[in-house]
Amino acid sequence: MKLICEGLDLSDAVLKVIKATAVRTTNPILEGICLKASEDTLTLSATDLEISIEKTIPADVKIEGEVVVPGKFFGDFIKKLSSEQIELTLTDKNSLKIKYTDSEGYIQCMNADEFPEIKDLVDPEKVVINRKELRELINKTIFSVATDDARPILKGCLFEIGTDSITSVALDGYRLAMCKKPIKSSTKEMSCIVPARTLGEISKLLEGSDDDDIEVLIQKNYLMVSVNNTRVITRLLEGDFINYKQVIPQSTSTTITINKRQLEEGLERASLLARMDKNNLVKYEIRDKLLTLSSASDIGNVTENITVSLEGKDIVIAFNARYMSECMRNIDDEFIKINFTSAIAPCTIVSTDNDDYLYLILPVRIVN
């Protein structure tokens, strides 16, 4: 194998695919990046058997070939050469010679025959969606997935695909996030559970132009998305997702309409003290046309008053400050509605204009 490529292209490609390398594994090949030179391209691949990422860049290929390099070291080395033109040559001793300007380095490589084959989806189902809509669908729900291993199925987002829309749902036992977006087309109504880690990488790839459409391909237990010569393939999570519709309250006793920015800023200030308490608790007292946020710790206390529009009964309730703040960060609307049922039942946060999203948060019991 012998080729010449631009250091900036190679560095960018390594940065993308290295996210799929295994971190703690007994199989060293999964910590590597496979380099495959053919025709006028260099394809970099990495996989930990759950997620695979491939990136293709232009290259002047002198001799075609394939080899696996140690991922972390290769990535750190190439990152320092982003402004150089790089020549890669595989030697007879299975080491990769990296030549740049008047200097060179050598990396001992692994055999490409031992590298797992990247799954190729054959005749998959297809969903076509606007790039911006897919990015928002992911970002508005992914923060609510479970992070512990107690219920692995909750470490992903449920995708429910209809004829004209797609809904993403995430929950962790304390909160729920749901977002609905229109799609251009789909070959089949279906549902699947996509690992949050994969969705995070896809979201990063979707940054940039908002005008083009993206194809999401689904086949049995796999999902694939291709963006700008980068391919992400993931195993889907297997099992039954929680029946989230049963969790959402069907009636409310109190509804407030509030300026989202004022609530977000008030929460930020109240959270400074709340974070010092193990429950991270902020109390919400709604009376007449006023929401009073309060928090306290050994250092002191904070009280924030925000004018609201109130329908229904007065209520006093408390929430984990982080859960509410993370919802606010993912809402773009000027005004939002918050619906309450009782001091011990979850609240829901929705748009005043449409049904694009719904957030649900369980309260924290207040000890008097």
C-alpha cells in the first residue's frame, strides 16, 4: 500500500472514525483503525462491534492495499500533521511509514484480515428526512436517556416511524423527552431503539447545511446514516421499550404559560444553591399570576419571582433543578406551557404553538 493525501483530510477522517474504536477490550484489533486504499480514495474504518464509522477521503493511490493501525497513537500523531501533505507506505515488515516534508515516522500495524467486516445493509427500509429536522429530533430527546446499566433498553431512543412523521422518545425513570418531526417519505411504518451513543455521533455529523435531505436506512437489527462521505452503522437495541404513553398524564389541574428565557435564567440562579444540596431541589410555588422559585442550602437561600399566566389551582411542587434546566436548553420557543396535576404527580412541558415536543419530569417530595 502506498498513497499520498492531505493531512487535514486525514486528520478530520481519523477524528470522526476514532469514536467507534473500543476503549476497554481484550481484542486489540478493535482499538485500531483500518486503512483501505483503492483507486483514488482512502477509506478509514473503526468498530467496537456495536457501532461502526467509515470515512472516505480523496487520495493519490500508488499501490492499493489495506492495514490496521493502532487508533489512539495514529490519531494523536496525524493530528499534529494537519497542515502537511502526507505519504503513507506499508513496508514488508507490516509497519506503516508516514512521510511528511523532510521527516518520517513508522508505526507497527496489525493484519487487516483480522479486522471485523463492516455490516452492509442489503435492501433496507428507508426514511427520508430533512437534515435539520433529524438533528433537532435527536438533540431534543437524547439528553433524557438512561446512563446506568440497570435497564439497558433505556440507553437508547425509541424511534416510531409513520407515513409522514417520526417520533423520538427517551426516558430514564425520572423524566421523559418526546419530539415529533415531519419526514419526506418512508417505505414502511416501523419502530426501533437506537443507542444514544450512536445518535450523538450522527448529530455531530449533521451539523452544517440544513437544506439537504438525509436517508436513514434500517434493516433487521441495524441502522445506517450516510453524511458527507461518512457512514455510521449501528446495532439496534433489542427488547421492549416502556409503554411511555401510560406515563403521560391525561388531565391537568394547573397550567401556566411562562416566558421560557425568564424561567431558564431564574433556574440558573436558583440552581447555584440547589447544586450544593444532594437533592438539587428547587421549589415552585404558583399563586395568582406569580411563580416563585426558591432554593436553600447552608450558605443561604435564593428566591426568584416570575410573572405567569395561570389557569386552574394554586400549587406548590419541587423538581430536580438539572432536569428542568436541561429541558429549557433544548426548547427554542419564546413561551411554553407547563401542566401540573398534583404536588406528587409529574408535570409536562409543551409548546404553546404546536405539538412538536413534550417533556415530563417527576417531582421531588417536599418534606415540611
